[in-house]
Amino acid sequence: MTVQSVPATALIDAFAARAGTAFAARLAGPADLDWLQSLFTECMRESHARIVGPEIADRVTAMLASQQFALRRRAFASDYPGFTELILLRADGLMIGAFCWMAVLDGNAHIVDIAVLPDQRVGSPGRLMLQAWLDVTDRQGLTTSLYVEPTNPARLTYERLGYGVTDPAAMPLHMTRSAQPCPPCQLG
């Protein structure tokens, strides 16, 4: 098995090139855990609301979010070699999202999670981060993959950026994108 990495500094720089002064990114640290849990809870509530409606989603999320967040964090630490996490920020420094990935295994760079607070999606910071990710992984010649729920509206963005579903019967859907040739001006 070949193990590589997608350097956080390269992704932060690519995001800055895409986002200009509107958004920034930095490495997440232990002091960010409470905020990351609130991001997870808010995005979980939104996901549940699409399926069962907002009233039931609020009750379900309140019961499950803390436990699921803790389980996910343990899984990230034990099951995702090279797990790396960035915090997405608005220009004024407000934390608005997160982007996580693991070490590259056999030429595949897997996105573990991408989340932006629902009320902070103006300007498409999540899409800009995903495009920055593709800029970096394309330069490295890497296939990328992620999982997404079929009802998640972000699935359409993934498809527009070249991701395809590998097994339509799987839940969640596994999507991959092969490396694309880089224009000469992006090499460096």
C-alpha cells in the first residue's frame, strides 16, 4: 500500500487563491472542538430536517448529536490515517465551516467531511474549498473520493465538479473523481 499526503499548507494556499479575501482557512486544533461539535449539530439538524421535517429533526438531533460527534471523533483518530482538519473562516475571522481528509492511500485522496453552517453559505465557501482541493489533488495526479447522502443538495455540486457515483445502491453514496490534467499555468 502506498501512503502519501495532501499537505495542509498547499490546500490552504489553493483556497486563498480561489477565495481571495472573502474567506480563509487554518488548521483545526484542540481549542476548536466545541465549535466543531456545534457545526456538526447544526449540519446534522439540517440533514434530518430534509428527511423527517424540522420539528422531529430538532428532537432527534438533540438526542443524538453529542454522542455521534464523540463517536465520529474517535473513529477519525483510529480509522483515518493522516486525518487532517481545516477550519473555514470568513474574512472577519468568524468560523463558518470545516474540511477534513485522510492520508492518500494507493493514489486515492479521501474527503472525510466538508461542512459549512447553513446561514454562512453565501459566496460558496464549501465549493471554493472543494475546488481548491481538486486543484491540489489534480497537480498530484490523485483520484479523490467522498461519501454523500442521496438527498444532500451538495451532491449536485460534486457531480458538476466531475464526481461520479460508484454504486447507486450504496448508502451513503460513494463518489469518485479521477485526476484531471492541469493547465500549465497552475503547475508549480
